[in-house]
Amino acid sequence: MKAYWQIIFLTASIALAYWWLHTPALAFYSLQVFSLSILAYFALKFLNKAKIYHLAPATHSLEMVVITFAFLLLIGATGSIHSPLFPLVYLLIFFLVFSSSVITSIVTSSLIVLFFFGLGAENLIQDLAALLVIPLMLFLFLLSKRQHEEAFIEKQQVIQDEAQIIEDQGLLSNFLLPKLTQVKNLSQFPEQNKEAILGQIMLIEIELQRFLKNFKNK
């Protein structure tokens, strides 16, 4: 799913949760709908053939949209900012950061802050302090994601370097050394084996040029 579509769907899920909680006839069934949403979440995971221990949403998927709606509905129905389940919003931000783009994470986190503020703030200063933790956690998770990505890139580079070393060792042991041995044997009778020696030297030269070209392109 493209980033802008995910932003649209996440915005719609937040708006739907807000409207649901502000409609008394529907708010009464919030916990039941939360349960159905969780079932829908794992149904999506089953359809996407996720492994059983992959509990977090898949990258750029509808799973993030469903879990956002479910968590916001649960927290909103059990007391909003003052809910004992409010810390689940930090888990939601974690899922959001590691399954979405940076822009999607920032936009959605901002909408989540507005969502809880719109549900009502009894103690403005205390509630604002609680809500300000959301952008702080977002910032920390974004830094963690960046560090994780850099570590992954470094790991891939190490793997590539090790593969190159193995390839270079293969070149030496499987090609150059046998060729040099052949040249050495042929040079015992240089006059008779002149063309064969030149041919072997040419092959070695071609292989070395290819090796140097690949080395320069890295």
C-alpha cells in the first residue's frame, strides 16, 4: 500500500473511532467491536500468511489501520486519557513507526493526539502532559528505527564484503594458482610451448582485468 493511501485509511479509522465513541447508541458496543476488530486483524494476518509470532502489523498494510481503530476504540471506551489502558497508545505508536513511513507516522500520531484531546480533557494541564508524551515517544521510536535501519545496512555490507572475500579466494585458489602452475610447467620447454604460454598469460590478464573492474565499481 502506498504511503498516501495508508494515511487516508488511518485518518478514516481514527475519525470512525471518534464518531463511534461520540454516538451513545454505538459507544455501548465499543468493547464488542474492539473484539471483532482484533479478530479482523488476525484474519488479515492469516490471509497475508504471516508467521504465528509476527504480532506486529506488516509494513504498509491494512493491518495497521485495523489495529489503530481497535486500540483507540478500547482506550476511548475505558476512560480515554485516564484509562488504565492508555499506555497501549505507546505500543500503537511503536507499531506505527516500524510499519509505516516517517510522514505517515508523524501525521497519524498528530491525529491521535487530536483524537484524545477531542474526547475531552478534564484537567487540561495534566491531560496535555500525558498527550505530549506521544510525540516524545514518536521521536524516540523514529530514532530507534533509523538506528535499526543503519545497523541492517551495515550488516548487509559486511555480508557482501565477506562474500567478496570468498569470491577473491576462489579466484586465487581455483583459477590463478592453477594457471600459474600450468605456465610454470609449460615454461620448462618454452620454445615448444610458446603459444600455449601466451594463451595462459592472456587468460590470466583477462581475469585480472575483470577483477579490477569489479573492484573499482564497488
